[in-house]
Amino acid sequence: MTQRQPRLEIEYCTQCRWLLRAGWTAQELLTTFVTELGEVALIPGVGGVFDVRLDGELLWSRKDQGGFPELAALKQLVRDRIAPDRSLGHSDKKD
Amino acid sequence: MTQRQPRLEIEYCTQCRWLLRAGWTAQELLTTFVTELGEVALIPGVGGVFDVRLDGELLWSRKDQGGFPELAALKQLVRDRIAPDRSLGHSDKKD
């Protein structure tokens, strides 16, 4: 059983019914980073968790940051790590 | 970086644009097996691949079986391995 890298994980609270949000986020990232992501794992969790990790690095945590990641910002975090030369189009901030 | 088990993998062909199908399958399985699945990984592939694996065991391969897995049948394959006592409701065949 081979785990692919880069591996992005989305751990979501099942009690909060965040599967659809997690699934949407996963598909958005896989649409943007078609060939750059090795896999995106959806991980059922509990207790209000909504965490996004890339190869073990925590990119977003609802507990720390509050709310949910803004998708353009999340894509920038992923891009900076796995495809730093990629432009993300009109929503891309250069900073 | 912890991989959760049972781990279900869906490897899909990006050239064939099967992400939405893979994402839908992932969410259906996570809706049915809320607490029984450790994770579902979406894995971009090429060359017409649509494979479903559970902890390394190939449950469905488009190359071998042709077409796509019927969702009720796929759920039965998963259920038999990770939650054998679970009924899948009205669509469940006892055989």
C-alpha cells in the first residue's frame, strides 16, 4: 500500500457534517494541482476538527485560526510548497 | 504523517476527467462508513485507470472489470471487509 507524496490531508468533523466541505476542498485542490499532488486524503474526525496538512505540515487548523480556510489562500499555501513557480491566475496575490 | 486504516484508495485518470466521479465515490463511501473508514485517498493517475483499493487489496479495477463499479456493489465489498455485521439497507443483497 503505497502512500503518494506530496500528500495533502483534510481531517474533518463528521459530527459537524463537514464531509461535503472537505470533499469540495479536496476536489478544488486536485483540479488546480492536477499533476503536482500525489494524493489527497479525506480523514473523518470528531470534535470540531477541520485541519489541512501537507506532508505532515499543518497548513490550516480551525482550532488555531477559526473558521474555514479561504480557498484562494489555501491554494497559495499549497502552491508555495509544491509548485512555487505556478501562477494561480487572477486570484493570485503576489506578496 | 500518519496514514489511517482502513485506508481506501481511489486512483483515477486525470486525462479522462474522472475526478468528479472519484470524489463522488469517496463521499458516498464516507457517508455510509462514517466511523469505520480511517481515510479515503484520492490519487490522480493516467492512462484510463480507475482502481479502488482497500488496505492494498484491489476491490475494483476498470482494466480488469470494465466500466465503473456499481456503488451498491462497491459498498458491499467494503462492508464485507471492514464492517461485516452492517446492513446497507434496502439495496443490500444477501448472498
